[in-house]
Amino acid sequence: MASAALALTVILGGTGCAMLTYQATTEKYDASDGVSADVGALAVRNILLVMEEGGSDANLVFTVSNSSDEDAELEIGLADGDSQTVEVEAHGQVVLGADDDQEEPLLIEGIDAKPGDLVDLYLSTGGSEGLEIPAPVLDGRLPEYRALRP
């Protein structure tokens, strides 16, 4: 009986410590260069702008997923300027600017920014309150962004 109690203590003591340990995998974070936001049923991921050094136009690159049963529209643009609309089918996904077989990135004109800056973007969708997020501005120094310049 004493050996069974000792074995149980050893087993619980050796495996129970994971219950109290911090688990970094439960934390959400942006694993790439862009930022993320949730607007209603739309999940917008890896939002970033790519521009030429010294230019005033930038390509807006991101992925948007719709988790609802209805089609949705994402309005996205400069916080103090015009916005553009992206249509996303129910349970669908739209990738702008990632690969040649995806949709083209959105062109944002007249940006007063340079690579390394953050630009405030405004995102909204039909039935929810919009939000403003700071998106990073990158240039084509990295090979993965070279083809995304305007």
C-alpha cells in the first residue's frame, strides 16, 4: 500500500507541474511583419504597406477571412482618407498581394510616410464598429517584398 501511494505521488508530482507552468503557445501574436485585427466576423491578418523609398504610393497587403454564414465587405483605407472595399464570401478568404495567383494588393496613393513608419489605417465592416490600427510601412529591401512595390 505504501509503495502504491509513493508511486502515485511520484507520478502526480512529475506530471502535475505542467498545470502550473506558463504556456507561451496560448498567447496570440503577429508572427510576421504586419499587424492583425478582427472586425466583426472578419479576421484581417498581416496588414502592411510596401512602398518605394522616397515614393508616395504604397501597396496595401493583407489576408482577410470571413467566419460568418453571409458574404461581407471590408472597408479599409487611411484613417484620414478614402477607403477601398474588399468583398469576402461566406466562410471565404481573400489574399491580397501574397503570390502571383492571388489578388493584386490595393494601391494607396498620396501617403506621407517612409519605410519604417507606421500609418494609421481604418477598418470597418457592415454590422460592426470600425477600428483604427497602426500598420507598418516596408520597402523592397527584403526579397519577399520586392515584387510587392507599386
